[in-house]
Amino acid sequence: MNVLIIEDETAAAVNLKAILRSVVPDCNVIDVLESIEESVDFFKDKSSPTPDLVFMDIHLADGESFRIFDSVEITSPIIFTTAYDEYALRAFKVNSIDYILKPIKSDDLRHAIDKFTRLSGVERNDLKSRIDTMVESTKRENQRVFLVHFKDKIIPLSVDDIAYFYTSNEKVAAFTHKGERYVIDRTLEVLQSTLPEDEFFRANRQFIVSRRAVKDIAVWFGSRLSLNLTIAPPEKIIISKARVPEFKQWLMDINTGE
């Protein structure tokens, strides 16, 4: 069995390979890919071997792995791997897609492999169709709630409570209208694709802002704009000259109810 692993965490990939060797001794891991870009290049390369099975992590360094399907068609069966993510798990369950929760355990992997080996050709085609449907639905569906860690608990955080998202030192945090800070295990690129476009705007490389948090706007040097929010951000939020028209249109649309 030729297996492809798409996973950006080295420890998780090593663990998965070790468990695969114990569960399926004749398994051949043909490659371990760490990003959307690498995965797209692999499947576009006609010289790449066709995997019998793909293990695909949901959250990669450069975004959600669902974006791979925007560029290439994957005909191989896929088993998704993910840390607990309510949004992703709900999508899997609705579409009856196989997934394994991390950290991966031998019994869970053995069950998934056994289920895969019993699939008929028709069932594999049906699985691919369900994955395609799920990917399309996740593109259209806006996320309204995040599960975030707070002390020793996991709590739901509504997008209505979020004033802005901010990234610094490769970490992303959501700041609420009350000034609370919660770490978010997603990149701004992933957030941008799932948040309601009429409620949130990607201001620049570091900020996504909520319309409810925009207090006023100041003209900045070089025909740029500076945003003042109802809750002070850690640094000034600047809209580039090139994006000013897009931002103004977004602001007008939401204020006119379009």
C-alpha cells in the first residue's frame, strides 16, 4: 500500500509513520508534504506516484488543506487528521467523511485502514463525491463560533464578540469588544476564507477587523487610511492606498444594508 502523508507538524508525521508501520507492515510512505503549495505541486507532477491512500491534516502552515482542491483533483481516497476542531468535525459528520482525531492512536488508525480496505470501487467514488461536496460547502459556509482555550477550559467564542484578529510572531489572536484576548489556531488567510465578508475586512497582513469595531477613519500619509477602533489595537491599522477603494465600498455596503 502506497501512502501519502500531508502534515506540517514533524512530530505528528513521525508518529503517524510509526503507527502505520506497526498496523500495516507492508505500507510504503511515498512522501510527507508540509504545505498546500507542496501538495499541489505533487499532484500536478505527472511523474509523482499515485497514492493508494492519503492522510491529510486539516490545518497546514499556509492554510486549510481544503484549498488544495482548488488547484488539483485528487482521486485517491483520503482520511483526514485533525486536532479537535468543532467546525471541521461538523463538516465531516454531515458528509460522512472519515477522519482521525490527533494525537493518533493505533486502534483508530487500524479501524480507518480496515474500513478503507473494505471499500468497493463504487464506494470509493462515492467517498470522493462526498469530499468534493464537503469542500464546496465549507467554502460557502461562514463560521459563527470558534472554540478557544481559556485557562483549563474550552469555551465557545462568537464572531459577534470579536473586534479584530491580529497576528504577530506567527501567532494569531482574537480580541473581543471587551478587550479579552484568545489565541486562535488558524492563520489570517484561513480566517479570511471562513468569516462573513460583510462583517469582517482584511485590513492588511496583520489585521482582520470587524465592522462593529470601526469607530472612525483618518486620512494617513500617501493617500492611505488609518483605522480607529472601539478597542485599541496593539499597533496602528493602516489601509494601503491600493485597498482604500475596496475598503470604502465595503464600509458603504454594510452601512446601507446591501
